[in-house]
Amino acid sequence: MIAAAPSRQLRSAPWARGLRIVAALVAAAGCGRRATLADCQLIVDRGVELQMKGMSLTDTAAVQKREQQVRASLQIEIDSCEGRRVTERMMGCVRAAPTTADLDQCLR
């Protein structure tokens, strides 16, 4: 079970702000593509994974459980993210980001 303190850290993580940035993106016409539900969930899941890794919590089952919890708590943001503009470069950056700080930079 994850302690209360890490849960608070996860809720205030930089990637959570990044998800809001993605939701607010308005790219120029013709740039990128519309974000899918899978894209939006990837951003959340990757943020959880990196945040937990930063806290030395790498158990796969615990990470997956936390991803589900965070997805549920951020469902409104995920829904508003879907359909916004993203680029393949941005999503590749999200997949490859080694830290939450790097993930935050991907979403700027």
C-alpha cells in the first residue's frame, strides 16, 4: 500500500500540470493531430510511473494500481485532453522522458 505522503506528491506532480497544459493546447491548423484517449492516458500513466520511480517505488503491480487511481481522479482532465492537438514529437518525448521534470518539458 502506498503511504499518504506519496499520494499527495503524486497529485501535485509537475505532470499533473502538464496534463492541464495538454488540455489547453491549441495548435495552428494542420499541425499535429487530435489526441486520442490513449494519448491522454499515456501522459497520466507515464507521469505516475516516473513519479513513483523517483520515490524508488517500482513494483509493477503497485504502479499499475496507482495509475488506475490517478486516472480515476483526473478523468475530467483526461476527457478534456482528448481531441486537443498533439504532435508525434511530443508523444515520443512523453514515452522517452526519464524524469518527471523531463516529462513536464515535453508538455510545454
